[in-house]
Amino acid sequence: MAVGTANWPIALSGAIPALVAMWLVDRMDRKRPEPARTRRLVTFVGMLSVIPALILELGVGGTLGESIPPRMTYQGASFHAFVIAAAIEEACKIGVVYWVVWRRPEFDERMDGIVYASRAGLGFALIENIFYLLQQDTLGGQLQTWILRAVLAVPGHAMWTGMIGAMAARRRFDGKGLGLLGGYLLAVVANFYYLYPVLAGQTLPYTSWLARMWFHSWI
């Protein structure tokens, strides 16, 4: 069944996992909740951060051109997982926190770093989910992608960007820890190790059923 108007509701429902994750994060912060307006702002700008991420990914790929190893090689899989995906996307997501809320008076404790950073990551994941669901050619492909991204990619975006926010906030309020740059590098490595086995697996003549599904849930 080709993706058409009838399948738009399924694609749009790809926002649900991210919205549920936001609710869970808010529950963690219920004793000293952040202003709802600020949380919504960070989520919205996180959604918009998909645009510069896409532009940068296309720009890097276009600028380097043939000097980039093909993605279907181990070297190419490493480059695409580390630079094209992890480094660029994490920079765009944490950039939302830095430019939107880092200097606001609401950002006044360590937990805020996790709340706002995970919100930025989940806003990104929300749009990305819908985009990938619209790319699926069949209803079965949409359902498979919906489930896999709900349990893998969406929590991943929240954790990776939340990790940066936590490290940055700890350095800001306690003067300890990895800080913004260290948290960013740690998140990029974590994101890389999530994606690289899938891309590298595509270079083999046989890829397991689980790896193939994982690949299609992300790429």
C-alpha cells in the first residue's frame, strides 16, 4: 500500500512518542517545574532545529563530495555516523538550549539542564519521526518504523541532548564535571555508537533482520 492521504494520520501520530517522553520528563521535574511557556518555546525551536541540521548535513556532504568514503564501507559508515549524523545533530539541538534559555532567569538549577535539553532533543525527534514515516512506501513499513523509532530513536534523542544539558548545568552551578563541550563530545560518541553498528552492518553481504529494521527506523 503506497503512502497517501490515508496514511497521513499514521505519519502525524509519529509525534506521540516524543510528546509522551516530554510528559515523563515534566513528571521528573514536578517539584520545581519550569514555566510551561518556556518549555513549549524550547520544544518549538527544537523542532525547527531540524532545518539547520539538514542544511549542514547536505552542505558537508556536498562540499566534501567524493572525498567522503561511500556510506556502504566501514570508513564511510564511521564518517556518516560520527560527523553527518551525531556531531551535526547534537550541535543543533544543544544550540537551542544555549541560545534560547541558557541566560534566562528560569534556568536556575542543575535539573533545568536536563529538562530543557531533553525538550530540544524531543522536539527534533518529533519532526524527524514524521519525516521518516512519510518516507515509508507501505503501511507495514510505517508501522514498523513507528514502533522502532518510539523505543530507540526518540529516547535516544532525549538522552543524548539531555546528557549535554546535565553536564553543562553541573559545570555552571557546581563548577564541576565535563561542561558543555565535554557533554557534547560524550553525547556525540553515544549517538555514534548507536548508529555506527547499523551503518556498518549494511556493508556486509548479510544483515540480520533486527539490524535491517533498526537501519530503516533511523535512516
